[in-house]
Amino acid sequence: MNTRNRIVTTFVVMAVGAALGTALASRLPGKLAGQVLDRSKICMVNDAVMGQPQLPVEVGGKTYYGCCAGCVGRLNKDRKARVAVDPVSGRDVDKSEAVILQGGRGEALYFESEETARQYQGRASAGS
């Protein structure tokens, strides 16, 4: 192999490696744009992303968060306050385990997986 071919091969390998690295890095936990990593900053009754930690509520070994005594009461008593519907799959999602994205108006959006969250973002960006 001559020097020119080695150089071209090296650049092709580097370009492919960079593309694969970027694709893989975008799928790592915590690399999802708009993902809320600190669940304590969500009022899970009002489905709102808040600026500070909310009140933790333990139900069935899982932790949910509410902004006030009324929300704490609802989380303790009402299963519907602890469950959301994934906007992509349409399936129920436990808010304590969901992948959460912050919407454009500060709302919390709950997903069953990073995959459905990425699908949602893809649809949203395609519509822009």
C-alpha cells in the first residue's frame, strides 16, 4: 500500500470511528437533551419541573415528589397521580421510574424508556 492510500485509509477509519462514537455517546444515560435527572425537582401531581427540591413521598418502596401537602396526600392515596402515559407508546409509566424530559413550558413529560423519549424528540424536531 502506498503512502497516499495509507493516509486515505487512516482518514476514512477516523471518520467512521468519530461517527460511531458520536452515535454511541448520544445514547448514553444522561445524554438525552432536556432530560431531568433530579426527580426531586418535579411536582409529580402537577407534572411541573420546579426550581428546587420538592417533598418526597414514599409509596410502596418508591419515591414520588409533590410541591405541597395537598400533592403529598394525592400521591399517597391516588394511583393516577403516580402514573403517566408515555406520549409515544401510549402505555402507563410509573413516574418514579420514568425517563423525564422537560417540555417547552416547564412541564414534565414521562417516558417508559430513553428510546421512546428519543422518538418523541425526533417527532418534535421534525415538526419544527
